[in-house]
Amino acid sequence: MSVNTFSNEADMEKASVHALISGRVQGVGFRMWTKKTAERYSVSGWVKNKRDGTVEAVFEGDKKRVELILEWCRQGPRFADVKNVDVTWANYTGRFKGFDITYAG
């Protein structure tokens, strides 16, 4: 789906989501590809590995674009085997400037 199909940014509904991704999601480039995908969709936030083997992320931006990155997370990069994506929707805060890979456990 092309990102360019969206209307004027002022008309877009904003959203924030916390995602916890489980399965074979560490050691397969999940964080790097999540960052690249978030940047492609102009979604801000962060992603990090957790000690329990899951990947945690927060995505903010246009709701349609946030939904697109969640859809991508359900597949992940080539060598990932995603079992579940637990999603919690929240109010948009606008606190993120760009998308970061976080290394805190």
C-alpha cells in the first residue's frame, strides 16, 4: 500500500499504540526493520528488545499509518516468526520526534 494515498495531514486522525511482539523476534533484525518501516510510514516512537525474548514498541502518528506498521509487525522481517502482537491503543501525545531503537532492557 502506498503511503502517498493519504489525504492532507491536518485531516488525519492521530493515534498512539503500545505493541508487544512475541515469537522468534530477536536476532532476526526486527528492530532495524521496524525502524525502517516506521520511517517509511512517517510514524514516530521507539522499539526495543526485552529480556523475556519479546520486542516492545510504541508507535505514534496518523492512525491509518500506525495500523499499517502494526500489520507489518504481524509478519516482521524475513527470518522472524511472529506468534502474537499484543496491542494497547492510547491517546496521541506527539512526544516523539522520529523513531528510535532503544537499548534499555
